[in-house]
Amino acid sequence: MTVHNDTVDAAKADPDAPQPYAELGLKDDEYARIKSILGRRPSAAELTMYSVMWSEHCSYKSSKVHLRYFGDATTPEMAEKILAGIGENAGVVDIGDGNAVTFRVESHNHPSYVEPHQGAATGVGGIVRDIMAMGARPIAVMDQLRFGAADAPDTQRVLPGVVSGVGGYGNSLGLPNIGGETVFDESYAGNPLVNALCVGTLKVEDLKLAFASGAGNKVILFGSRTGLDGIGGVSVLASETFEDGAERKLPAVQVGDPFAEKVLIECCLELYSAGVVVGIQDLGGAGLACATSELAAAGDGGMRVNLDAVPLRAENMSAAEILASESQERMCAVVTPENLERFQEICARWDVICAEIGEVTDEKDRLLITHHGEAVVDAPPSTIDDGPVYDRPWARPQWQDELQVYTPVERPADLKQALLDMVSSSALCSRDFITEQYDRYVRGNTVKAKYSDAGVLRIDEESNRGVAVSADCSGRYTKLDPKTGVRLALAEAYRNVVITGARPVAVTNCLNFGSPENPDVMWQFREAVHGLADGSTELAIPVSGGNVSFYNQTGTEPILPTPVVGILGVIEDVHDAIGHDLGTVEDSEVLVLLGDTDDEFGGSIWQQVSGGGLNGMPPRVDLADEERLADFFVGNQLLTAAHDLSEGGLAQAVVEMAIRSGRGVNLDLAAVHEDEFVALFSESASRVVVATTADRVDVLLERAQAKGVPAVRIGETTDTDDLVAGSLNAPLAELKKAWESTLPDLFGHAVGANSVVE
């Protein structure tokens, strides 16, 4: 049997024809369920749709049962400002004065291992379209990257391609990259994490949602043509399965065109402004299969689609291939008949291909798709969009207790050498080699990006209102204790936003874990979800959306559990945003440490760099301390600089501040902790080092006391070229060289050969 002719009628006439459902990722019982829903075997196109939509990536079938806890933990007061939340393309938050902000972070992990440049590039393109689909203008991107050991051969292949993909796509779109993180750990070898975040702005009344409403309304596919690239991404679809004797070379990773997406952005914004869009959905994972079934399932009727009308860039594509293609830079809109001509005119002005591929019908919950004049799909879209739900076994790992037994870290004999080892390590060294490949200031509204704890953007050029965004996670902490680890990620992202002077308003997440079929992994996942949900409730900021990425492992060894947490905050006037840099005043500045320092090295960078492995418990965290810090920072006009303390502790924060300013620093470590080593490298949570002028120190300390924030004067800047900290004395030039040389030494050969940056 040739699958090209495997229509619905053929499926009825040949009910026992063998089908490759297992190769498409479906279990025996799932295939049986599909046949029960349809009352027959599925056609090839239907099998394709169900397989891609019931995949872990699209259906969240292993995570839904736990993700519901986010809703359970959200109070009515928290939900008030959320205009669109979990389940939508991106979370949308009302920030007042008729303005809204949307942001989301999503994974593109596996494609970025197979083809690093295109995998990362299309990850950026996909998250940008998620933001576009909410009716917003994308205004910035961020990236959260994780690779194997920095000196591993495969990292040499993957990192340059990923960085060039992130930079090449974002730069070409004209979107500033305002921050992110790059982490190296052996657990990510063979399974890098490429998490892309995008922020957008819109007016509250311009919000768009993905639904097909109104019988007779037209379904329009617009943007790039549909090709064979991307088949095999989310869908795990191989065309050879569907076409007898075909000799096709199908790139499993999508191929992106950022210039086409840039035009598509402007086209979408004009379509929104003209008021000609009823509902809209981007085409990303699972392509047209996802867009049509989700639009139809969310609507008040059914949908009829004609695949013959889909603009193609490959010949003889089967219905299954058209539906599963993940070709980039495509959108699907629902348009009223009276607005169709106007819609087409706008697309033509932007030279964007658009095609009427179907219409909304009054047949409730029926999706009818034809190809070459015959029905190839006739199914309830709700059953395609709403896949199975699994409550998979979960159990605390037997090895968890042993992992949490702390082996005290070795104290270094030479603090200066320890500091050099830390700042030059791949964990803490300068990321300039990476971030210099990104455009941070295009569009002209970037206020803080490089060397900032959180990216800060102006979103209103009249009022100077802005937003601050940060995303963070330590997989090391999370493996030691998932619930504490995710709370530390939440605390750090919250703190990074707070110390710019912004007030946090919403949370997003990207939950990267191993196989959900592993009870150990599911326990980690459940603990992380509950920890994040409960923590967000404690901070009274809602989770507006997120992403789950499972099956991140090499062989049977899962990655470190990596629940990336993003926080968005609002700052009333970006001119008041607080930065890192010392040296903003002519006289010396006084340094003050906020928060308490304890002997806490479980999961720390010192433990990693010194060869101590991974064991113990992560630092303790009390989110009430983070709230007190927020009260201290918002509206604070006393500060000249601020930097949060996290990985690497006080030493890393002060070194970064000193190197960037070129000013010497003299620290009184005894004021921090009786043990100089602990004072320098402990990673206790809820701490910030701030700078101010001598005449403001007393007022600053009084403010801290009034807000319930522990504060102590720990030093001052000097006119020397040295960092002096207790018994440690290190020239800034030596620290700077150690900090800056690591990544160029490892990856500098790749620039030009594998990168868009020359």
C-alpha cells in the first residue's frame, strides 16, 4: 500500500493494514486508544497528527498531573494581573497604564546537539513566534545554555555552533540579547541544554489568543513555504516510513531564516493593528498538525482544511509530511470573510506569502483535512490536542541520602591561588567570548545587559517605565535537593531583578529533566514543581507559564535536574536602574554586605573546582529574606552599584566589580565571617554587595535595619590596582587575565570557522 493514497476511506476499507505507530513513539495502548476514538484505524495523516501531538513535547502527558499544582498554589490575588497564563503560547502580565508584557522560555535541546547552529537558531525563532502569537512585539531575547565539560571534544563542536546560532538569528532579527547564563558540567555531555527566552510588549486590548471561532471564518497560513526540514524533530517522524521506496534526505533539525521572520514580525504587527485577526497560532513543534488541531480544539466549532492550498517548497509531499513539517517562520490565523482582502493586502505589502487553506465550520469538534480531493483526516480535534495523561511512578532515589552526606571541603593553603583557580574556572570565568557575539543594544532601549544581574529594558519612551528579566538555575543544587534547588533558582532570579530596582511581577520556567519513565527523575520533577509553586506563592508572584523538556540524558544517565526559573519585574523609571559598576563617583566608595554568611559549600563552585565532587545540602534559603531585600532596593536612591552573591560567593562578585571598574578594593573579611575562606567563597543565599558614598553609609545601614536586612560595612574602593582581602593580596591585572582568558583559549579557534562573528 502506498501511503500517499492512505485516505480515511482507505483506512475504513483496509482496517487491518499494519502501521508504524511504535516507530512514531506511540505505545500499544495509545494506538488502541486512537482506534477507539476514531472507530477504525487511523489514516497515515491521522497517525502522524496523533503521534506528534501525543508526544511528550506537545502533550505534556507525563507532567500534566504535576503541573496542575501551579494552579492549585495560585491565589486569586496572584492571578489578577495575568491576562494569559499556563497553556497559552506565552504568559501575559498586566503592568498597568494599559500596558502588558509577555515572556516565556522554551527548550530546543536535542536539535542543538544534532545540528548546533540551526538547532539554537530555530530555538530563538520559535520562542519569538510564541511571543508574536500573543499580539506582542518581541523586544529582547535571552539564552540559558548548558554544555558538557568545557575542554571535552564534543563541547568544542557544540558550543561554537550554538552561540553562532543564538547570535546569528537574534542579531538578524534586530533583537537585543540582554542576558543569560552558560554552564559547563559533565552531565550535559551528549545532551546540551539550549533554553531561549523572549520578552514582548503589547497594549492590554491587543492581546491575541489561539482559537478558531465563528463558522465561515477563514483559516490562513502565512509566512514561509512548507518544506521537508524539521520532519523528525518533535514528531520523531521519518518519511521513509510513510513513502515506499522514497530516497529523501530530510534534515531532522529545522532550517531558520531570520530575515523572513523579521518581515513576519512586522507583518503580524500591522495585521494586529488593522484588527483583521480573530485568532492566531504560530507553527513550531509539530507544525501544521499542531496549529490546526489546537486552533480547532480551542474554538467553538470545527475546521475544514485543504492541504492542496498549502504553499510548498518540495515536490510530492505527502499529507503526513505537510502536517508534520516544522519548517520555520510560519503562522496560522483565523480571519473573517470581510477582512480577508485586507489581510491579503497587508501580507502582500510585506511580501509575505499567505494562503487560504480552510475555514471554521459549525460541526462542533470535527477536524476534516483533505489532500488531492480526498479526506485524509477526519477526527475530533479535542482528542488530538488533549493527549493521554500519565501519573508515572515516582520515588525518592535510594542514593539521595548518601548524596546528601557532606564531605567537608578542603581549605586551600594559598587563598590567592584559590581565587585565581576560581575566577579562571569554566564555571566562573568571563563569558565575554560568548556575549560579544550578541547585539545587546539594537533598538536603543537596552538599559542594562552585559555585566548586569538582570537585563533591563525601557518599554515606554515617555514615562521611561521598564522591565527587568533574569533566569537562573543551579543543577548541582537541584540534584542535592530538588525542592531547595528550585527555590534557590527562584530566589536568585528574584534577587537579580530586585537589585536593579525593579519589583518582580511574574514567573516563567523551563523544566529540563531526564526520562519521565525513571521514578528517580519523576521524583525530582515533582519536588521541583512543588518547590517552585509554593515558593512563588510565598513571594506572591504568579507562574505565568512554562515549558517541560524530558528525556535529557546520555544513555541511561540523566542530566543534572535543571529547572530554569525566569522572573520579570517592572521598574518605574529606568534612569533609576542600579548597575554593577563601581567608579561612578570620583571619591572612594564604601562596600556594604547585605545578608548573613554561613559555612555553606554543598553543591558550591569551590566544591566543584577543588575536586570535591558533589555532595551535601545546598545553601539554606528563606524567601522572606528575599522579600525584605526587595523592600530595601525598590525606590532606593542611596546606591552607586549592587551585585548579588551566588556562585563563587563574595570573592567572585567583588572581583567582577573591581575588574570592570579598574579600581582596587580593600575588604575586611573579619566583618563577613571569622573564617577568611568562608567569607570569600561561601554561597549562602539572600546576599548582595552594594556600594555607596561615605556620606550615605549610615543612612543606608539605617534603611537596612528598618527593612530587617542584615547589613555590615565590609570595605571600600581604593586608588590601587589590587584586591586586598584579609591576608589575600592579588593584582587586578593578574585576576583580569585569569578571568578573561579561559574561554578564548578553549574556543577562540572556532570563531570564523563556525561562527557568524568574524
